[in-house]
Amino acid sequence: MKVKTLSAMTEKGLEKKVNAFLDQNHQLEILDIKFSNGSSYAVLVIYRE
């Protein structure tokens, strides 16, 4: 199991980063995605290769 953290200043920016990660890594098995917001937006993607 591995994790990838992505963050951005805006929700739209985060969406672009998450979609790019998923498009580039379509072979991964995504186990969970956690979302957090505060002064910026962040996502933790938990996956298996």
C-alpha cells in the first residue's frame, strides 16, 4: 500500500492535480481518497500498485 499527497490553493487546482495523477496512473488500484481543506486544499490518495 502506498500514498500520494496532492495540494493546491484552490479547489479547481486540486481537481486538476488529482485528475492528472489518476490519468497518469490508471493501472493503480485506488483504495481510498481523503480530502481536507483549510488554508489550502489537500487530498491523500491511498493506492496499491
